[in-house]
Amino acid sequence: MERAPECCLVCGTKEKEPLITINEWQVVRCSACGMGSLDPRPSVADLAEMYDKQYCQERFCEAEGENSMTLQKRLSLESSRLRFIKKFKATGKVLDIGCGFGYFLAACREKGYLVHGVDFSGYAVEHAQNRLKIPVTVGPLDSVQLEGEKFDVVTMWHSLEHTPDPSSALEKARSWLKDDGVLVVDVPNYLGTDAAKYGREWTGWDPPYHLWHFTPETLVKLLAKHGFAVQTMKSYHSEYIKEKLAKHLLLKPVARMISQLYSGHSVAVVAKVASI
């Protein structure tokens, strides 16, 4: 175990206030900007043991192989993410940081992108490489070297909140981007409707795996601090609202449409390196 950094990684303020306590885990937030952090939190050595086979099997569905029906079904779930990036880059090279079992990259490959992944979990990387034939580099992000590689798209789907040092992660991402490349970051939003309604049961807290807790504003500010300008932002529909409305026979057909009026679990942005 270790303490979270004393100063807020977004604004540098030292003052913090309690945000929520879940079992033995405490989440605090910056008194100035609202950036949240788990404190205390697992050390880097602890993290190496946490992302093991059991974690992966609990979180990810294991596809049978490169051309299996289970894989095709799983890849269909990546369609919204693909649409999100295709608006900015219809072709090119994609790097997924925190790629897990590699399903997003497999979906990208089917659409003609060249793909590469990075992940901390050796078990997840073995699955992506052996079953899906996805090229993946394993290791802590700060030690990963992709010499000479530049990508049109770098994605971080629900990985930034797991990273001990998001600032370092964003600098790495920037170094791997082409000059006209785009960075996609998707993180849980603790100010969303789902977080407010589900309370301690909200899956976005997920201690001790989620070390950082973002709002749309703190995400944009952190990206700007590292030279990125947000091009577009997407807030997902509220699962809480959809589930509540779906219980009513008359409202069930429009439950999803209405739920889109409320902020959901996460927020996603597309960003580019800001012009000097």
C-alpha cells in the first residue's frame, strides 16, 4: 500500500476532502477542482499481483479463437467505439493502451486498421496474442518502448483510471501519436446520474482497481495540461434511468431514448495535440 500523491495532478492543490468510503477504501477529491483519488491505494508491486488470471476471467469474456462465433458476437459490442473513432480517422494505425483481451483491436482490424496493444496483465496479453493474433506489448506503461512507432489513433478505453500516474501515461500517448493523430480517452464520471443514483453500488468506484476518479471538467483540464485540445465529448446514456423506465409497460419502448437525456457511467473524449 502507498499514499496517493499529495498534490492534485490536475491543479496542484494539496487540500482534499472525503468523497466516498467503500468498505476499507477511501476516495478523496481535490478541494479546488474535484479530481478524485483513492487514498491510500495499492502500490505498483501490489498492482502486478492484482491483474491476474482471476481478475481477467471475472472482467472479460474469453473468446474461443480468431474466427469463432463467440468472438464475432463479442466484436459486435465494439461497434459504438469504432463509430466514435471513424469520424476522425477512417483508416490508419491504432494503438490501444490497456487493451485487455484485445477485442477492440480485433474489431478495428476487421475494418482495415493496423493494430497494436499495450497491457499490464500478462494473462490478458497471452489471450490477445495467442487466440486473436493481436500484437501486444506487455508491461507497466512507463517501461514500454515502441521505438519509432507512430499511430493515427491512440485509445485509452477505461484504462486511465487504473494508471498510477495518468500524467506520465498521457505523455507516453502523446509521444506515440502522429502529428495529426487523435487520442481517445474514456473514463467513469463520478458526477453522472448513475453514480449519484447507485451510490456505493456504482461500478465506477471499483476499489482498489480505480485509482483516479474523473469528472468531465477534470478530464478536459488534465488533457489540456499535457498539450491536448478536446475535439468532441460523449456522455453515455444512464443505465439507472433506462432500467427504471423499462419496468413500466408504457415507457419501456422509449426507455433508452429518455435515458440519453441523463449522464451515464462514463464520459469519452477525442483530443488532438493543441496547436502552438
